[in-house]
Amino acid sequence: MPRPKTADMLDAIAQRAMDSVDAVRDLIDGGGPFVLAIFLCGVTMWTLVLERYWYFSRILPRQTEATVQAWKARADHHSWCAHQIRFAMISRLSGAMSANSPMLRVLVPLSPLLGLIGTVSGMLEVFDSMALKGSADARAMASGVSHAMICTMTGLAISITGLYPVFYFRSRTRRETELIGDKLVY
């Protein structure tokens, strides 16, 4: 009796996942502890990106609707106090929209900086091997250069993947803040 196609598909997915885990393990082994720190930055960054996506797609529409309803329920829309209340409502939503934005803006440049530290440590390995041997042995230098390049590549790759989400959420926060202000008519 032949295996169902779904079982073959699940096996293929599991094999790809294992291959990915092996590739990450090889990068960490080749790049040292800084690559692990860079991956942790990447995981943290993408967790925050997914959280922000969830907030903008699911939570913000409900909060906006509740704020608009609260504003419409007010009898006074023209006094100085009403304008201050409107400003506070907009400010509260704007603050919630940009809640994790500072952390995202820190993690994007942090990844290549950690890669740079790994690069320097890899180059120090090269210089140590040259000092111990008294000459430039290509095999001894290759390990340190490989360590340096893996750290640089990993830091840049993680950072580049975070550039667009940071830009997107900053511009989306500005745009949504203006739209909310337009909905709270006075």
C-alpha cells in the first residue's frame, strides 16, 4: 500500500527543517559565540516585527473604533478641554502604535556591530596564528578569516532583513495617527 502524499510532504518539510537547523549550527560553529548573539538579535527582532504586525492588523482597528466611539459620545467637541482630550486620545493610540519601535530601531544596527566584533575576534585569531608560527601559514589563517567573514555576513544579513519592517512600522504609525486625527472631528 503506497504512503499518502501528506506523509511524504510532512517528511520533506521535516527534512528541510533539519537541514536548516544543521546550517544554523554550522554557522554558529564556524563563526563563534558572536553568531549566536546575532541570531538571538534576529529572533528578538522578528518576534517584535510579528507582534507589531499582529497589533496593526488585529488590535489597532478595535482600539481606533473604541476611541472614535468615545469621541462621538462626548457632547462637547469645541472647547479647549475637548481639544486636549482629543489630543490625548490620539497621543495614546500613537504611543501604542510605536510601543516596540525603539527596540526594533536598536536591534537593526546592533546585528552588524556584533558581526564587527566577531570579525575583529576572527582577525585576532589570524594574527595569533601568524605570531605563533612566525610566518603566514594559509591553513592557520583560513580558520580565523572564515570566522571573521561568517560573523560579518550573519550580522549584515540579519540587519538587512530588519530595515524594511522598521521603515514600514514608522511610516504606518505616522499615517495611522493622521487618519485617527481625521476621524476625531471637532
